[in-house]
Amino acid sequence: MVGPGGVAGINPDMEPPGTEQPSYDVSAITDSLFIASIIRTRHVEHVRSLGVDLVLSMIWFAPPRALTRPPFRLMRLPSVDSPLVPIPLFMLRRGASAAVLVLESGGRVLIFCLGGIHRSVAMASCILIARGMSADEAMDTIVAKRPVADPRAHHIERQIRAFERDWLRRQRPKTAPVV
């Protein structure tokens, strides 16, 4: 999916005349985990008021520069919302691992993509799985708090379940060889 303006790297605040852009909205999934649609420069103060420490950007084009400065830590995880190009597991692991560290230290995390419906929802599901929920519990929790979320879209749910299997496999303690 190409971002606003039609080209990756376009300033997300520059909206071509006559184009309809998704509106900004944020949902608190937990007290410290948020999902949002696209964040523009005019929304940064609201993000700051949420006390967010880590921002995970799931879009291809550059997010507002203010998100790269303290108090924020920005992690870019550019992905495409397409059944033909699944979100790579390494990217889901990277984002979930970073988010878990922030959440365990009492911080807050916000994930955003263009509409806050698929990619950010997949990442939030993976974070909840990494914190101990099952895939079904994570997806149900998100939909309950963000009705527009669609974690059951085939290409999204497939990656959430793949993450759950991968995460659980990696978390199992290594057993000592039997002698």
C-alpha cells in the first residue's frame, strides 16, 4: 500500500487537494498500550499527552520528525497491508520485544499504521501475546477496545498465529541433554 501523496517518503502532513485522508484516532487497549491511525505533526502533542515512550510506526513513509525526539523513541517497522506480502515475523518479533521492555519498565507504547485496522493491530496482538495472552485472547481484547480493528482478516490473523507459535517456541527453556 502506498502512503498519502502516492510515494513512500512523502511528508505525511502534505495532503494533495481533493484527497480524502484517514482521520486520526487512538484507542487504549490497556492502560499502557495504544493503537492509532496515521499520526501527523498536528497530532504529536496529543501523543505526548498520553505519556507515550515508544512509538512503533508500521507505515512506509516517514512519520513526523517530532516523533524522533525525546520523550519519544521511534521504531520504524515499515510493512505493507497486503495478503500478498505478509508482515515479516522478524519485524513482529523486533517490535514486540522492544515494546515488552518498555511496558515492563512502566512505560507506554503506541503503534500506528494508516488506518489502525490491520498492521498496528497485528503488532499490538503480538505484544499482548509476548506478555502472556493467547492469540485469541489478544485479538478479542483488541476488538473489544477498538471495534474498527480487524485482526481476523486472513493475512493478518495468519501472521498473528505464526508469531504466537514462534514466540512460544523461542520462550521454551532449553533442556539439558539426557546422559
